[in-house]
Amino acid sequence: MRDNIGIAICGAGFAADFHIKGWQSVRLPKYDLNVLAIVNRSKPRAEKLMQKYMIEHYFQDLDQLLNSNITSKVDIIDICLPTFLHAPVAIQSANAGKHVVVEKMFTGYAPGKEFENEPIGETVSKYVMHKEAMGQAISIKSAVEKNNVMLGYAENWGYAPGVEVVINKIKEAGSQILYAYAVEAHHGSASDSYYRWALSGGGSGVR
């Protein structure tokens, strides 16, 4: 007899689309993976993915999902939301006893919509940004450990062999990075929030 693993997706944008496709492509010897619900404030956007991938349930927010009659069937909550929502949604999910997957970026200095028009990159020090991002990451880690659930980070390049070589060389040298150069290798983010620091937390270079 095969067991079911139920998944709820928070978000209904580009990342949510390929996460659902990924989940539905997984084949395990003893388990069936089922994407049961989409949680998103915009029902029309959610309905497009629900129709595309034959997903049955919609919820406007996480509270609705966790208080619904299907919550006991949900084992994993996959967070495909703007960065400023990652920590609160991940912590709430873990506290509800759900395993958590967080789309990149994991955390960042993203104070929220009320600061959308603030020149954050020019007025907030990188030290403050780093402290805030690390504090969020530690809070997520603490919630996961406290509730004995698993945490997955949906990023692979950070652990690629070539990147690990560079990290190890820096550690061996015991020195600081004086200059870093990066190239955008695709068309850029499909998320509008990515281009607003208060929602995305800034670019990958300052995280």
C-alpha cells in the first residue's frame, strides 16, 4: 500500500508554476505526491494553475488552509512568495506541524509594502541588512527544530561544486572578499516584487 504526501503551494506566479510541475513529476517507490491546494490572495491567478495542473482546493491565505478540513492531509507547504513573506509563512507553517520548502531567496532585508518608496539601498547599511536576514533565517530554523519538521531550500546553484570550490578557497585564505562580479544569465525574475527592495530584500549580492 502506497502512502500519500500532500502539498500546498503558497503563491501562484512563475515559481509556483514550475514547483507544481516539479512535484507532479516526482516518482517515489512507496509514496504518491499530490498537490492539494494553492494559497494565494488572487483567486484568478490561482485558478489558472488549478486548471492547468488539476488542483482541487483554493485558499486565500494560510490561516484558511490551516483551519480547513483538508489541513490534516497537507504534509508540506511550499512557499513561492515574495521574500518579505518567507519568514512569517515558514514559521507559521512549521508551528502548524508542516514540513516547509522555501523558494529563493531564503531571507533578506525586506521590510514590506509600507517601505516600497524608500531608498533602502542608499540609506540602510549592509550590516543592518545582514543582521536582519540572519535573524529571520535563525527564526525559521528554530521553528523547524522546535516542531520537528523538515526544511527545504529551493536553490541548487549555491551548492554546486564550482561554487563550493570558491567558498573553500576563501575560507582557506582567511581573507575577506574585496571585489565581486556577477552576470545575469537569464532574462531576470518574472516577479514584479523582485524589483522592489522592500519586498525582495535586495539583489543576491547584498544578501
